[in-house]
Amino acid sequence: MTKKPTKTSKITKTSKITKTSKITTKKNRNLVGGKFETISGPGYTKDCEEPRKMCSKDDVNFALCVEKDADCSNSEYDFHYNPETRMIERNTMSIDRFIIRPNAELSESQKRKLKEDVLRQEEIGRLKSYVPEFAPTSCFVQKKQPITREYEIVQQALPETFSIVTQNALGLYFGQPEEELDLTDEKDRKNKAVLNIMRLRTAYFRKFLMETTYPDFLCFQEMTPEFFRFLYQDSEVMKREYPYFYPNGEDFANLTSQGANATVMLISKHPALKQTTYMLQGNSNYYNALGVYEFEQLVIFNVYLQAGSPFSPGLKYNWENASRCRRQQLMFIKSLIDSYGTEKAIVVLGDFNFELNSIHYDGTPDDTDNWSELVFLKALGLSDSFKSLHPEDPGFTENTDVNTLRYLGKLEEKKLRYDGIFCNSKLTAERSVVVNNRPLKLSEEKLKREENFPELDLPGMPFDADRINDAYELALVFKPGNDQESIRKLVAYKKEKGLNDGYELFVSDHFGVLTTFKFVTEPEGGSSRRKKIMTKKMRKQKTTNKSKHRSKR
């Protein structure tokens, strides 16, 4: 259990929520409580400027400053902030962010240090896209039109048992196209290193697919054109095993042109009837993502929710804004799930960007202070496939004890389960495992074994262990500069993990999850239709379906 902050001038490391004034509530104003709040931190209080009050942890609009009680349960508000043109800012509900108030018992020196730290954290957050002015944005209201495409196909029945993978791709790339890189430029050399290590990571993922006999569905988050090219377009095996991908090439380019620097994607053995990709509204200065893929008996929701927690750089004092955004995003997803009724099997998976294990932020069990998004996740009415089979296994998908790529990128320790696969009562999980959690040592011996990297090519880079380790360090290892504490941590970690003679390759800074599902009841006409699939006529139809999808890519 965590210690409660004391009423002294000493600044500790914990915070708590204080419910200050009971109010009269309307029915269903919130999920649990009916009180405004303030949030106490070590030496400070998070509070609102008068006349606004802070919505409670049990409200949809947790930690938002509002004037009316009813506004705590209204997620459909209009707020728009444009940093280029402040005059077009919209705020029809008169909402605001909370402020950090130093406690009265602090000395003037302590108050000054607190203020400096708040400002420093804000600047760090801006560098990581956590722009404070965007914080009040509603993540339930979608400001971008989704991209939807329907396919004119004869839907084939899915197999009675199917397997599905979720994997954060870590596909982000902000450089010029590879062919335009100037390798005499230091920045472009780093971009080239990022791309070459990405080639290795995608090849390592293909090795995983081969070892697991190619699961039916592959769902990615943080997918980019570069990662997709290396993983899929440059691989004849992938094209053969997985004829279908969503969004298609045209829609993918459209999303990129609209400002989606990364999105979600489904790569599939089976053709979909319809796919929709949302540039999911967040409250930082980039969009999140949601993909919805419809089959005759199944709908898959592929989510990439708003990032941000007390662990995130720059969010030490205002992580609650990210938490509120995720619960609003979950409400939006629930509205979509509800629109399908109860006839179809539903799978919701992806990178939820919050702890799915219902533990306290610092990793200790605490029934009174869980991640509040869990209440909204449970409202989806779905079963956690991994926990239903492994109730005592934490199933961490971010684990710096194991994933050296994760630690070396930020020098931050993490043990969290951000990634998961959930289903409704139409499906039962037969098997669920954390995958891509074993490293490959970037040594000469390992690199030259052909089975480790099928179909791999590294343009302009010899397949040499020293060169590849240099590229890894350039692309992925945090540069501490003159920060002596960071230097100490980096040196100690590399020694502890045996990385001085070669780094370790992982598919991503997240592990993935693989679940095998079985339909609980036979889908209508499923048995007879599966028999038809084996006929010559249906084999011909399958070929036709592939060609129709390809014609629209």
C-alpha cells in the first residue's frame, strides 16, 4: 500500500484524491460517485479556478474544470484549440484545465522550486506532443471523418477456430524517403539506421509468423508506410499467406495525407465485407487510431488509445487529462459496439495505453486507487482472453526487465500490460499467450543464420554485426548528453544485461498477444458453408474475392 502524503512542507512522492463537496446529482450523472474533487499531491493541490469545480474520478469528464454539475457527464462538448489562430478557439461549455496550487505550509523557496518543476515538466511534455492547451478536448467527439470502404464479395464463413495477434509495430519514422537520404548528413544517417533496424525487426516478426503457422489475423498499431513496406510489400511470403490488408493502399495514403503519422492495420487471411479507419480524436497534438473490420459473423476493433500516464515524460502533474481522454474514447468505442446488437462475435484488441491488470500506478495492488479507465473498459461487457486463461499471470507487454529495446529508448523502468485482446460471449478463448518477448542477440553468429532473417535485404549496409550494432545504438539508444544520472543508469543497465558485446533485437518495444478463439455456437449456416468452401466453385470464388480486393488497393 502507498503512503498518504503528510501535512508538512516535505514533498513526498504520492498523491490522493480529496472529495470536497457533495452535490445533488441527476440520475446516471456518473458511474459511481456524486462529488466534486480536488487532487492532493506532494506539497500541492490540483484544483480549478473559481467559479469552476473539478469533476470526480467517477465522472466521464474526470479532472475537467466545469461550471455546472451536469457538464461532468457530458462528453459531447465542443472544444477546439488551434495554436496557430487562438481567435478560433471554441469553448461553448466554458471548461478549463486544472491548476497546480502550492500548499500554504510550503516555504517560499519550496513554492518557487515547485513552480519551476511544473514549468519544466510542461516543456518536456510539449516535446513529446503533450500540449497542455489541447487537454480539455473531448475524445468522444470525432472531428475527422472516418475512411470507410465496402467490398463486393461473397463472404466466406470463417473457420470455427481462428487465431489473432495484436502487436504495436513501433513503426514511427519522421525522416525523408529512404532514397532521398543524404548519408553525409548526421540526421539522415540516423534515419537510415532507424530504417535498417526496422528491416531487421519486421524480418524477426515474419520469423514469428512462420513458427506459429501464420495466424489468421494480424492487428497492428503504430503502423506506417515504412513498416508496412518492409513487413509486407517486400515479402512474397506475406503476400501469399495474407492476401488482404486494411486499410488498402489508397486509404492508407489518404490517412497519411490527412496527418496520421501512424495508424492501425489488419493483415488477414480472410476477406472483410467492410472496413472503417478512424483518426481517433485524442487530446495531444496527434491523432490516435481505431480500425473496425466487419465479417459475416465477426467484427474486429483494433484500438490505439491516447498515450500518457504518470510514467510519461512531462506528465508528472497532469496525467489525468490523458486518463480522461481514454475513458471518452472507450465510450465512443462502446457506442460502435452497441450499434451491432448481439448477433455478431466481437473482438476488441490493441494498445490501450493503460494498465489492464487493475493495479496501482506504482505497481502495487490497491483496490482503492485503480486505473480509472478500467471501469469504462468493463462497461464494454467483454472478456479478457489472456486473464480468463491466466488469472495469476501479469502478462506484461511492456517489461524493461526483459525488453532491453524498451529500456534503452527512454531509460525508464516499466512493467505494465498495455496490450490485450477482449471478446464477447459469442467467442471463447482456447489459448492466449504473450508473444515476441524473446530477444535475438545481434551477434555475428545469430545474424548470419538464414532462418533468423528470411527474405532480408539491408540496402547500403553490409550484413555485419559491428555495423548493425552501431546502427542500433544510433537509432534506438537514448543519448544522455551530460546528464550524469542518465549516463550512470545506461552504463549499469548495459552491464547488467550483457549488452556491451552486442545489443538485443526485439520486434518492438511492446510484446504482442496471440489468442486462439472458437465460436461458442455454430454460426448460421456455418457448417454447410465451410463444406462449400472446399468445393471447386468456392475455391474459384475465393480467387475472385482476392482480385476484387487487389483492384481497389
